Amino acid sequence: MRSLYGPVFFFGFIGAGVLLVTGGASPGWLLLLLLAAIGVSTMCERLWPYRLHWNTPQHDRRRDAIHASVNESLNVLSVAAIPLIALVLPDIGVWPSHWPVAAQLLLALPIADLGITLVHYASHRCAPLWRLHAVHHSVTRLYGFNGLMKHPLHQLLEALGGTLPLLLCGLPQEVTALLAFSISIQLLLQHSNVDMRLGALRHVFAWAPVHRLHHLKYGTNGDVNFALFFSLWDRLLGTALHLPDYTLADDDLGIGDHPDYPTDYWAQLRQPFTGAQATHPPAPLPAGLRDALADHVQA
């Protein structure tokens, strides 16, 4: 099951979403399907945890629920507003709307993924963007649901980077809804606490065993594995990292030079606009991780 979890979750839920939309169901049904995915994710994290400690709430359940509710509501409003957006944006009319919905989604995913990945990459190199993105990196445990935890302004920037080119091409509303749903499913997989095994699929999909290293709290050592869907982008950016012999510790995550980052939802919304940011020396690199990184460089 550990080997099957990733592909079954990804293709199962996204495939079910495609069947719903092509069967004439309202895109609103995708929200119910997302709730089912969150339930399955939570159950499997209890059955096959990567870190047992990460299943224990750290006064973050309510905050993460608010983040997810706000951000998913904004996604719904954005999809609903597409007819209005289309009145403002020029439509260059090159999108293959006559294709089957599944084929359109397959085309949209890598295009959106590239845009989101580049915004994400820039967010680790541009101070104003990092302030917004740091909200997401403040988590000290990974479980599927907190993949939906982002500052709403940063989510907006990623959404623009991923969907604006598609909307200019004429992406239909139902495919946009499926794209937003697929992103949420991928975020659940990226931040999952399931001890899933990827094997060769790590070269294709940026699921949790790949993405966990991106949340390391040790300075720039976490500036790796930026891609949302496909690992290809990190290989092209030169930021791909795989450490098969290193198992993350319970306390390897967070922002090492800002361990007292606010944990309250409203404080996190305000934090990017306050003066104080990193106020502590970087967290020291554990010996096991240092050795694993050295072996990776030599390899």
C-alpha cells in the first residue's frame, strides 16, 4: 500500500473529478470530492505515518483549518469569476476547447505547474515574496491538510503565475475548476505524512518523499525541490535533491532563523508586513543530514 498510495490517490481523485465534470455535474461537487480526499489522507496518515509525532496536533489544527477554508473559498470565487475575468482579459483563442476535458487538463497541468514553480522559486530569492511565502514554511510538521496553508496573497501570486497564461489562451471554466481541484489534491500528496514509497516515480512526481526536503529549516539547504507537480522543473533549475538514506527528524522543519514565527492565523496574516523577520542565528545542521548532503554532492 505504501507504494500504491501516491498513484492511487492522485489518479483516483483527479480521475473522479474529471468523470464528475464530464458527466455534467456542477464544479461545486469537486469541493465534496476534496473533502473526501482530505478524509482519506488523514486516515492513511494514521495507518502508515512517516513520522508518528507529526500526527499529533501542535496547536495548529484550527489555524490550518482557517487557512484551508479561506484559500479554498478564494479558489471557488476565482473559478466562478472566470466569465467576468474573460470580459477583461484578451482571449488569443488558441486553447483547444474541442479536445476532451481530460486531454485539456493534461495540457493545462504542466503549463500551470511551470508558472507556479517559477513563482515559488522566486519566493525564495526575493525578500518581499519570501515574507509572504514564509507563512507556509513556518509549519513544524507536515501532514496533508497543511499543504493548503498559505498566505492568501501568496496563493494569489502563485495562481496568477500558473493560470494567467492559460486564461489568456481561453481555458474553459470547467477545466479551470478541475485544475484548481488537481492542485489541491497534489498539495495533499506533497505534504502528506504517509510513509509512501515512490521508487522511479520520484523522477516524475514531486510527492511527499521529494517535497519534504524543501521544508528543512536549515538555511538555504531547503532551497530545493520547488516543483508543484513534476520533478522535471527542478532538474532543469538545478534544484533537485534526493536523500534516500536520510530520514527526517521530528524537529527538522520550520524556519531555522525564526523559530518564534507567529502561529496564530491573524498574526500570520500580519507578519509579512511587520518590521521584524529573522531574529535568530540559523539552526545548526544535524550531523546525519550534513553527511547525507555531502554524500549527495560526491555522487
